[in-house]
Amino acid sequence: MEDVTFERWLEIAIYATDATSIPLKIFSIYIIVAHTPKHMRQTLLFLLNETVWNLIANLLYCIGDMIPMMPTQCFRFDGLAIRFMDAEFGGHLFFKLVFLSVIQVGCSIALSFQFRYVVICHSARIKNIHRAWGYVYCFCFHLLFSVFSMYTTSQWEISISDYPDQSELSGKANLFCYNPEAKSKLVSVLGLCLACATFIAIAIYCIIKCFLKMYENKKNASNATLQKQNTLFWNFLILAVLPSVMGALPIFAGQVVVYFNHLANAKEIFGIATLILLNHGTVNTIIILYIFKDYRKAVKRIFVRSFSKSNVIFVTTASQGFCDRT
């Protein structure tokens, strides 16, 4: 009974997250595209990259969701998609796409820090490099980790008919399963953890190098240049703390209970970790809209205009109603 209650609660929480996250992210994409100043045009692409991948993860959960069935090494595939495809095939595909989007968010964050590092530490050198090479590098970076993610998750898959303990599956519908043997799931678990650790290491390295370079530039650079670099650096530093807390920690916690799937409350830990990851993009979007001054001003203008129009409509309607009665 408790398991059914938690599963229902998790489904409702996921749908509520999507209902708030998707409109906010679409709104933020509009703000980033329409209100990014010229001096931040290159930064725009990296912010968009991260926001779009976060949006894709939420959109996936609009058409389906996976409910952990621990201690069984399986998930239940639910949602609209179950009406159009087999649960086992659809569940494995959904799992791959979700974790692919998670990896892509990590890639986009790592790339944004690499971009800051190159601009601050190698500004003179990149002037002689064509911009197309930057796009090629970003594409290859995403592709490398995409292939790595798809390979590791594929190695862990197992059909329901090959699941070792069939008694664990009795009475459960719409399942898709993974090999519960430690050796089989170690590749996938370590693979995702290694990818996250790589992204964190890249971010930390870039932050340290940028900080040292800015300290070195204090002697030669103008105050205006230092102020711009300092502002952008601290903005991206704030955006680095969030992925570490709301991104990496839930992933590591989720992978621990996937590997040790017989731990007490493993299902609840995995479900809560999923919710935190789904809300990562929402919190990240709010921070982006707040810390960048141009975005903050644009949001304020939109809300002031909307509020003013609603007041005018309300006053006009109320006045007409009063006149009609008199």
C-alpha cells in the first residue's frame, strides 16, 4: 500500500513539475533570444544550449515517465506513450533518451565554462581561429558523450524473459528491466558517474584558471575590461554551484541505489533524485534570468506592462458595469 502511495505521489509531482517548468523555460528561451545584448551574443548560444536540453528532459516526461520498482531492477513505464508502443521497448528507449538529455545538459554546462576559459585566458589566440572550429568542437564534444551514454545504458539492458528472478516480476505490469548482476550494471553506473565527474573537473579547472588569469590581468587591463570579465566570471561561478548541488548529487545518489538496489528506501531515494533533476533546469533558468542584468530588466518590463494592461482592462470593465447599472 505504501509503495502504491509513493508511486502515485511521484507521478503527480512529476506532472506538477512539468506544468511549471515547461512554460518557464519557453519564456526564458524567448528572453535569451530576444533580449541578449550584442556583447553577449556568443554567451547566448551556451545559455540556449543548456536551457533547450533541460526543456527536452521535461518534454520527455510529458509523454512518459518511469517509476522505480526497487528492489527489483526494473522500472514501470507509464504515460501517454504506453498507448502507442510496447512497454518494454518504449521504456528502454525512454530511459536512454532521459539519460541522454541529462548527459547533454552536463555537456552544455562544461562547454560554457570552457568558453569562459578561452575568452578570458586565450583572448588573443582565438582571434586567429575561425568560429566554425568552435562549432565543430562543441558538436564533437556533445557527440562523444552521447555515444558513450547510449553505449553504457545499452550494455545494461535485459529483456523481461531473461530476468534472473522471475518471481520478482509477478503481478507487475508495463515493466522494462535491467540486469541486476553487479558486473553488468557496473559499466552503466560508473559510466554516468565518470561523465559527471569529468564535467565537474572541467568546470573546476576552468574556474581556477580564469581566476588566476584575472588576478594576473589586474596590472595591465583597463578597469572596464576587468569589470566585464569579473561580472561574467562570477555569474558563471554561481551557475557552476547549482549543477553541483542539484545536478551531480542526485545523479550520484541515484546511481548508488541503482547499484545497491536492495538498500532500504532505494525506490524513494531514486524518485526524489529524479524530481530534483527535473527541477534543476527550473531553478537554473530563474538564476539565469536574475543574475544577467539585461534579462532581469526585460522580465521586469514584461511583467510591468502585463500588470498595467490587466489593470486597465479591469478598470474599464468595472467602469462599464457601473455605468450600465446607473
